[in-house]
Amino acid sequence: MTMSPFQVYEDGLSWVGSLATIHPHFEQWWLMPSSAHEPEIPMSDREQIITRIEARSAYFDKQYPGTSSPANHSILLTNAPGEAKWRERGCLALSIRAGVGELRLEINQIEQIYDSPCDVMWGLLKVLTSRPQATFAQTNVQQARGRERRHYSSQLAVFQHRDFMGWMGYVDRPVSTQQIPDAARVERHGPGTLILATESMDLFDAHSVEQVNRVEIAMAELGLLAVRGAGLGG
């Protein structure tokens, strides 16, 4: 959908208000700066945020004339001001792009920051898929050990031609435990279902990766993982 800067702000405010129930780290939010010269703006400063959104939109329209500016319907937020606090809380970034129907949350070192990372991520997933417009959610994982870095979706997902689910996710259909017996948790959520592949996602543990793969195979057999690029071409 196309949204005015005011609507973008109100939509972002609604999302972060819901996330505040998950953990004290998510009680306060700021608009992320576009450059090192810009300060973070607290979500309580409506006028400043709307002004920033309008400025970004104008810049995009100037750079790409004749195109639909995603700045008109997007906002990038974080839960900590300043470099030190931002790193301490996992370099979190919440991108809300209503224009393309996408919401993306990125957080680093979640297993070091929280005592129960799975519960925190599950709570975040539940909130972020709480609206009836939600159709699909996936949780990608990157992990490093020594000099080796692994990335689930590009290196370890069972299908390279389909969507992946990863650690946990959401589908907009009712699914039962019997249909995905290898899943660690299957929970109805609104019109759809939350699915947890494994309590502990370890890309360097073959058993952990195998369990996630088995869950994705079952999901594909149920038609829950779309083929990438389906419907394109002639």
C-alpha cells in the first residue's frame, strides 16, 4: 500500500508498541540515521520523524525520477541510541516496508544477549505475524566459529529453489503437529500457524541442521514453501 509520512509513522509506532511486551530491550525505539552525520530520533518525536521521512522521500524521487519512492512507505527503526548501546543490544534493525508488504527484523548475537534466545525470538515472531495480512515468515541464521562463517539459507537449506523457513516461522494455514512431527513446536496463531523447527539452532551441529531440513521437507510436501520465481516468465 502507499502511505503518507504520517501514516508511516503511526504504523511504525503501532508495531514497536506491540514489541514492547516481549522484553525491556524493546520498550523504546528510535528512527535510524541515514548517515553518520544524522542523529537517531526517538519515536516520541513525531514531527522530527515525519520531517525525516519526507526528506528521504524527496531525495529518492530526485535520484530516481518517475519511480514510486519506497521512502513514502518505509521506516527503519532500532531499539538503542548511540553506537555503544546499539552494539550492546545486538545492532537491531526493524525495517517496515508497507509498500511491498515486507517487514524485516535483524538482530546480532542473540544467544549472547538473552538468557532464553529461543523464547525471545518466538515472542518477536508472534507479535510480527499478529496482523491478518501476515502470510509467511522465516528466520534466517548466520553463525561464525573461528574463521568459518555459515549462512543457513544459502548454504544449508534443504531446497535452493524454494522458500526456506529456517529456525522458526509462520504460515497462513492451519497446520498440526501430526503433519510436521519433527518440529519442536507447532502453535496455532490467528488464521495460521507458528512453527519452531528446533529449540537450539546451531549451524555447526549436523543434527540441528538435519532437524530443520526435515521440517522444511514436510512443509514442502504440504505446499507451504513456495517455489522461488514461480509465475515468472512465459
